[in-house]
Amino acid sequence: MASIKIGILGNNHVGAHVANAILYQGLATDIYMSDRDAVLCRAQVNDLLDAMSFYPVTARVHEVDDRYEELAQCDIIVNAAGHVKEAAVSRDGELFVTTDEVKTFAKRIVDAGFKGIWVSISNPNDVIALAIQRLTDYDPLKVIGSGTTLDSSRFQHALATKTGFDPQCISSLMLGEHGFAEFALWSHVSFGGLTPEEVEAQCGYTFDRDDLEQQACHGGYITMAGKCCTEYSISNGATKIIKAIVHDTKVITPVSTLIHNVYGVDNIYQSLPCMIGQNGVEKVFVPTMTESEIAKWQASAAHIQGNIDQVGWIKALQ
Ligand SMILES: NC(=O)c1ccc[n+]([C@@H]2O[C@H](COP(=O)([O-])OP(=O)(O)OC[C@H]3O[C@@H](n4cnc5c(N)ncnc54)[C@H](O)[C@@H]3O)[C@@H](O)[C@H]2O)c1
């Protein structure tokens, strides 16, 4: 295996679980753990190294603490730096914290020579991805927000619970903001190739479309209510994106990307289905939306723009 170096910024719930998921899938030769809390960083590195004999492929795990320049050698950097307690009610609660944090590391890493791909998880996800891209003037196709990859899996979960079908045969997208302004792309839901209307007619029930959309949208807050974080679902969602980059799989999944004139939305990050490969986002797809989906797409963008407008320096860079 060629050397694959992955940096992880922010090593608490999400960052540590991403590291574990990467190692379980044998996706890296080297993991660089970076957290401004050096005691936590050391603990996570030690725990991962203690687990090394159980992973399929042995990797090196390095403690970087806040020496961010050391991350410049990585092929991929995952941003999970945050303060999740501020997101207890809404992801917007972290807006001023995570945008400040990005300023501490993004430019330092790029100025030190980073040429790889950013996969940013921190919330509010779309604003942070834009902030990284604008602060560093980086190729936007190489700054990926994890976006609604996770939310689309939550939508699958809701639909699988309703139907009893294997979630893996359900194709269902949440698009727009990674947050309460996201929406379900009901026009493209498929159950093993069947439309929702065909399933309704042949199974004898009706989908409560609004309720299922809300279950996908608010599902994370069931988890948050019980353990003040989410970690398994997001770490596996982010690792799907990382795997697509490492193995150049060309998977199509919704991620937050820079939008250029799509149904009246321009120059912000939000989620559309994208093809991901070794170069990052290799193609952005625009689904044919219904009128009501277009209205939700635009409302989602307006919500993200409202957040951007509150952070003067991002607004100025936009
Ligand atoms: N996109 C998604 O779907 C999704 C899902 C879950 C969580 N999240 C987000 O991921 C982020 C991390 O979640 P968590 O539960 O691990 O949060 P957390 O608050 O438990 O941990 C964040 C870690 O980041 C570190 N950190 C903060 N600023 C830093 C900096 N400048 N440099 C280095 N380290 C820094 C902190 O020391 C802490 O260890 C949060 O923003 C959270 O909202 C996103």
C-alpha cells in the first residue's frame, strides 16, 4: 500500500471515532492526531495504538497536538475541531466558536505546504467548509464538507423503519444545509428501483412525507439528547468520503460543495450529490427538483447565508 497520511483535527468524540473507523477499514498508513488539548490527544493516540493488533492493517499513529504545520504532509485532513456543547439545541450554536477555531489552523497548514484534500465535519458544516476555502484560497473541489451524507443515511433509517426494508436497498437524499434547513428529495427516493408511489400502491400504506423528512432532519438530536454528541454515524459517514478519496471509488454521495448558480443559489457551500474520487469532488450533480424542492433548496441557502452574514470576516471574504 502506498503511503496514505490522514490528519485529524479535533480528537474528542468525532475525531477519535473517525480515526478508529479509518483504521478498521485499513485506509491509512499514518494517522496524525491533532488537538489543542495535548492530554486528550496523547490519550487518544495511546488508545488507538493499544488497539493496533486488532485492526486489519498496521498503521502509525502520531501525536501532533497543536503543531498544525505537521499536518501539511497529509493527503487528507479531517476537521472535527469544535465545541459540541454549544450545539446542544442547534448546530448554529457553534457558529462563532468553530469559525474562530478555523482561523487558528487552516492558513498555517496551507502555508506550510498542504496539497491534499480537506474533509470538514465541524458545524455549522456548510459555513465552516466555506470558511476553510476562503481563508486559504484553496481549490474548492478539494474542500469537502461532510454535509448531508449523514443526513441521507438518517433518511434511509427513517424509511427502513417505516417499510421494514433493508436500508441498503433504499436510495434517499437529504440536500441543502446540514442543519434544520435541509430537505428530503422525495422526487428521487427509490426502494430497490421502485418509486414511493409504487410501494404505497402495492404495500397498502401511505408515506407521511413531511414526518419522515423531519425524522431525518432531527434524528441527530435524539442521539444528542442522550449522550451530548453523535459519533458512530458521522464517523462512518466521513469515512465513506475518505474511502472514496483513498481508493478513488467515484462514489456519488451528497456533500457540501461550492455551489455555482444552481436554482438561483450561488457562491455558498451546501449539499448536492457529488462524485468523489482521488481529486476530491470530481463532479457535482444537479437533480431535477420539483417546485417545492426548489423553494426548500433556496430557503436552505438563505439560512446558511444568514449565518455567514453574522460572521463579518467570512462575509468579507465571500
Ligand atoms: N457534520 C456532522 O454531521 C457532524 C456530526 C457530529 C458532530 N459534528 C461536529 O463535529 C465537531 C466535533 O464534534 P465532537 O463531538 O467531537 O466535539 P467536542 O467538543 O467533543 O470535541 C471537539 C474537540 O476539538 C478540539 N479543538 C477545538 N478547537 C481546536 C483547535 N483550534 N485546534 C485543535 N483542536 C481543537 C477540542 O479540544 C475538542 O477536543 C463539532 O463541531 C460537532 O458539531 C458534525
